[in-house]
Amino acid sequence: MAWYDEAVFYQIYPLGLLGAPAENDYGPVVHRLRELDDWIPHLKKLNVDCIYLGPCFQSGSHGYDTTDYKTVDCRLGNTDDLKHFVAKAHESGIRVIFDGVFNHTGRDFFAFRDIREKREASEYCDFYQGLNFSWDNSYHDGFTYNSWHGIDLLPQLNQTNPRVQAYISDVIRYWVKTFDIDGIRLDAAEDMNIDFLKSIRRTANEAKKDFWLMGEVIHGDYSRFVGPDILHAVTNYQLHKPIYSAHNSHNYFELAYNVQRIYDLAGQDPLGIRLYNFLDNHDVSRIASLLDNPAHLWPSYVLLYTMPGVPSIYYGSEFGIKGRKEDGDACLRPALKLSDYADAFEKNPLTRLIQSLGNIRHALTALSYGKYRQIYLTNRQYAFLRSLDGESGQKVLITVNNDDGEAHMDMEDCGFTSIRGCLSGRTIKAENGRLRIDLPANSGEIWTEDRDLKEENPDIADELEESRGLAEASKKEEKPSDLPLVPDKPYEEMTVAELQAAVLEKMAKNGPVTPEMKKTVTDNIWHDSLVNWVKSFR
């Protein structure tokens, strides 16, 4: 067992969050990294254990076209700024991992620049794959080369070259020695040579104890990339779509099938393939934009924190912000001022829910190490058990409901005598070997054996009680008293403002109503659309 098996992660894309220019003119250093200090108390309150910091070394544009692996991007700051941030995070008990872009470089990387200048005479010709001086590329260099997904901006390193392997190993040692980082997320890991990944693992093992390597893998067999001599974990893209799709199409069968398939691939061992779970990141649409019904944010985040694997939050999504991939990467990577969300823990139900889920995950080790077993499944309801071995082993039951109405779930008791909801505090006794649970519309709950935890573990009990209090406050916020009154008349006869009020009233009955949700409703000024919307609620 290691720290990363129990961690809650938080991804920051610094060039976006800090409002850096899209293109690097390699001008004077701007100390934007210093603004990240204010985020550390926020992340601590959110129960984050590790920050995944996106690319922060010198690049020409978005950070994934690295031009210097040992110089901090001048748009962000300098070496002292980055050292300070990592040290500040460590002081708060939060680890930091960097983005390692080792599959390819930018065109201004020293080795590629030398090839552009000296052509066949360059000593670095063997640094890159597929060099051909008989053809031309889109930049008219007078030669071609292999690039990541055919994008000439990103020439692909020759990872079988011992000199390249030695160079990247030196970079990793430098990052650990200089910044004291705790791991690396390997960009485009599925495109990398397996022997190269193994050489990186050997360097990581030598550089620091419990140093974590997580690879970006979108397609293919996860087991090919995870093992004692390769990577510790992979990004779980294979569960990304099923989570939001299961809610939009009211089809939990799709999600449950994929959870079981990956779990079986891992040998039915929660650590057989370590998974990095997420609802959104810097490359995909925000979950608040992917879900047709904003109320489904609640069960989606409950699932994120309870499925096999570790959860990751993408910066800003704890506030419910939106962004669509089809509108460009900049929409996914906006500049944010934390001061604009200063009251989020008090007034934003989604922020409080995520805070509560962090408490619960820290309190219940079965969510990190427990075996998975599906208990109940319909299109609109899903329940599974996470349990530790042994009769006295901790058991946690997770239930989610994507229906707009209350669900009645009748299931085996899984050995519980009675259960208590970690979010609601509700207690349910098993009857004749069955558990009968009424689950509110568009909701999720995490259930544990109902017993006096204070005698067994006061810390766990305190964390769970805090979570219940936060969740109860969130539920109260879902039905705000300041919503306008809805007149008693047919929807077709209502004004736009009256229809907007009716939609908000329906939302308040079904799930958390956040400021973002209210804005979505008030932005809709089309009468027929609002009539159809309000009628869609059950």
C-alpha cells in the first residue's frame, strides 16, 4: 500500500488557470506561479492529497511542445517560483506530480533545432524517429520526421536510443533533486516504447521512495502498461464516457458493464490495475457541459469517489463551471480567480458535496482497497459493494439513482444488520435478509454499517459526521426559498419568466441548484424550449 492508493488528486493546468499568453515570445519572466499559493488552503479544505500540475517547463505554446525540460516556462515564473509552490504544498501535506512530456518535443528543443540548422551533419539525428531528408514538412524544413499523431509541431523522440533514454532519466533526476516532486504523469504514454517506459520506471525507483508514475492511456489494454517494472497507474478513459452517458441515456448497464470488465481485467483485485479516474480534464469537455441534467452531477461525483481507482478533480469543476471541447481547448482551460469563488464552501452545494466525498474517502479505507461486487442494477439504479477481506472487514455500499423520481431499491443485505448513509445520516435496518432503500431523485449515497464508530475510531467518526453535516446543508440549499412563485396555469400560457421559475422549481425538487444551473435556465429565453424542458421532469 502506498500514498497514491488512498489519494484524492486535483489537476491544475497552470498556463490556463493563471491566464498565460497562448504563445510564448520567450520574453521576460512573469511570476504567475506565485498566484497558486492561494489555492493550497482551498485544496486542503477540499480534502485533496496530491496536485497534478500540468506542463510548466519552457514551451512554444500549450506546454506539450517542450523546448527546455530544465527551464520553467517564462510565462509562469522561474525555478524559485516552482520550488516555492511545491514546498508550500508539502507544508500543507499535499504532494505534487509534474506532467512529463517525453514522447515528443517542440521544434525549438535544442536537438531538433540543431537538426534544422545542420541537417544530416547534426549529431542529434538519432534523437528523432523517421528523419527523411528527401521530403519536406509543413514548416518547409526540407526534411520529414515522425510526429505525434501527424502534428509537425511535435516531433517524436527516438525512445530506443540510449542517449534519449539517458537524457530523459537525467531530467527526472533533476526534477526530483530541484523541486522534490512526488511523481510524474506521462503524457501520451500509450504511444511510447515499452522499454522506454521501463527505463523511466527504473529511474523513478532510484530517484525517490514511493515515486508515482501514471500514464495517459486512452485506448488499448491497460494491463500492457501497468506492472511492477512499468507504470504504477493509467488514466481511466474507458470509464470517462460511460459515466456521463449512463446518466444522459438513463442506462447504468453501460457503466456497470465497463466497471466489471476493467475489474476482471485487473484480476478482480482493486490494485491489480491502478486506475486514475476523472469526470473531466484539460482535453475533454467539462462534466457540467456533458450532462444533460445538471442534477446528475451528484450521482456522478459519488461514483467518481467510490469506484475502484483514485478520484481526480479538474480545477474549477468543483464549482460546476462549464466548457465544451468543440469550442476549443481554451474553453477547457480558462483563467480563474479563486476570489470569485470565495463563498463556494458555504453557498455552492457541489463544492460541499465534493468536500464531503473527500472526507468519506479518507475515512473509509474500503473505498481505496475494497473488492468490488455489483449488488443491484437497472437502467436507472445501480448499487455495488466495496469490502475488505474478513468477517470484520469494512463494508461500504454505494447506491445511485439517475431517475427524476424517487427510487425503491430492494436488495440483499450483504451481511449488514443496519446501514447508515454517510451523506444523509439516514439509518435503515435489514429486514428478513433484505435491504429496502428509498433513494431520492438524481442522487447517490454511501452506506456503512450503523454502529458507534466513536469507540472504534474517533477520527473516522468525526470525518463522517462532518460529511453528513455538509451534505445536509447542501440538500437544504437545493430548495432555495428565494425562487419566484410559479403560477397555477398551463405551461403553454406562462410567460418566459414564469417558465424559467417553473424549471428552477422542478430542479430544486430533484437535485442541487447551483448558480451555474440557474444561469443556464435564465439564459434560455425561448418559450417553446422552456415548455418542453419543464415537461421533461417526472
